[in-house]
Amino acid sequence: MGKRTEILLISALMCGIIGYAGLGLAIAGTRIAAAEGTVNTVVSHQNTLNATFRSINVQLTALGTRSSFDAPQAIALVETSVANAELASRTVSHDDVSLRNADRGLHEHPWLTVVSNAAVDRATNRIRHARQALAIARSLAADQVQEGRFWQALYSGLGDLGELNRQKEAGNLPGARQALTRMGRDVEQAAALAGSTGLPAELAALTTDLHKLAADYTRQLDAEAAEHYDAAAAISVDVSADMSRIAGFDVDGIGSKVDAFFRPRIDRYNQEIEAATA
């Protein structure tokens, strides 16, 4: 009787161990599948986010042909870029919450998944790399929104300058003054944003040049309104010099500096995504 009882107890113990292992494998498998599905969703957003990050320098292309600068078109381009960056930021935040929940799920009641520790560790590592990628993507999207707001203000100011020139050539001094007022306001906003992350110092210098142009243009209009034509002619020399200095803005050089600043972070984002797929 004692021997039989012992055998029964051993059998029950074996069944318990087998049942525990089977339950652990099933639970771990479900959790790992959910975690990997979440990581795969994050990875699937890589191309869209990369396209958004590439548009950082697209904002500069509108200045590449200053002779045919189209302010409304340039502003629309930037607004699209900003909207995409804001959407990217929302996508990143949603993905990060999903990854955080998936990671928490992997480690709930760890005693149930001991038999699958290696697989759980692999899934955890994938989540870690994916979240590191999202942290980089979040900062890139935020910086791009700020950059976009700078370009919106700058392009608006340049559009105001074009309208100012047209109104002045048409002899409409009130219209020219209205355009000049708008230009001053937009350039002021651009100057406040010129220190945004990733923007070279040359852009702050450009806003300073635009401020000087607005001030000199105001002096010229004031002189013409007072019929001090000799003074207006002398001031027009300063206006022309301001215009020439602004026209010498090195678009390609600025584009290279912006790219050099953001490229390493974009590369790190992609490296982390690749590590998350391993």
C-alpha cells in the first residue's frame, strides 16, 4: 500500500510538472506573439517616418530658385511637412504605449513563463530596441515641427517682400506699407524661431538682414511720402545692398548643414529598428 501511494504521488507530481510546463508554454507563446506583433507594427511604420524625416530639407527647396519663388506654394509645402511631423509624433506616442503594454504583459507573473525565459528575453530585447528607435523618432518629429514653423514664418516674410515690391512699383504706397507691416511681423516670428534645433546660425543672420531691409524700406517710403526724393534715392542704395546680401544666401550650404545635423540621428533610428527586427 505504501509503495502504491508513493507511485501515485510521483505520478501526480509528474502530471503537475507537465501541466505547469504546458500552461507556461501556452501563456508565454501568447504573450510573445502579442509582443512581436506589436514590434512588427512599429517596424512597419519605418518607411513612413523616414519619408517624414527626409522632408526636413525639402523645406529648403523653395529657395533654390529665388527668381521664381512662389510664397504660397512654399508655405503649402512647409505646412504639409509640419502636418506630417505632427502625425509622426502621434504615431510614435501610440506605438510607444503599445510597446510599453506589451513589455509589461511579457513580465506579468514570471513564474508562469520560466520554461520560455529565452524566448521572453528575445522579445524583451526587440521591444527595447523598438522603444529606443521611437525615442529618437519622437525628438526628430518635434524638431521638425519647430523647423517647419520657422520656414513658415520666413516664407511668409519673403512673400510679404514680394508683395511690397509689387505695390511700390504700382505706386500704391498704402498697399506697400501694409505689406511692409506684415513683413516685419513675420520676420520677427522667424527670428524668434531661428535658434531651433538643427538650424544653422546663418539663418539667424538672414533674419537680421531681413530686419535691416524692412527698416531701410520704411525709411525710403517715409522719405518718398514726404517728397524728399534725394534722401529716398540715397536710402534706396541701402535697400539694394540689403537685397543683394539676402540674394547671396547659400541655400545648398544651409541644406548640407541641416542634413549633417539630422542624418546621424536618422541613421541611429534605422539602426535601432533593424536591431528590433533581429
